[in-house]
Amino acid sequence: MREVCRVADVLQRPIFPENSKQANVPFYERHGFVMKETMGIIINDDAPTLWIMVREPVAAELTAAP
């Protein structure tokens, strides 16, 4: 995850994971992601909930390697 975040920071791109397990939300939050909304997918009566999250890029000068 650190490498994905590092590359996104260098490229100044946000990351938008779609998480289908509420238990994973703290993992993403530890890496700087913020939950934007929840959404249910209507496929059948067993439709999962998605936690839509985003991590905005950190300024490149803050992520440069020494």
C-alpha cells in the first residue's frame, strides 16, 4: 500500500478504492484514505455494501526520498 500511495503522490493523483468490508475501513484510514460514501449494489437480496473512499495526493516535496 505504501508504494501505491507513494506513486500516486509523485504523479499527484488521487486513489479511489471500493471496499466491500466495513472491517477494512480502518486499514485504509491508516493510509490516509477518507470515506466519502456508502453504496449498496442491487444484484439480488444479498447485495453488498461498498465503502467508497478517497486518498488525495500529498504534495510531492513532502514525499521525496532523502
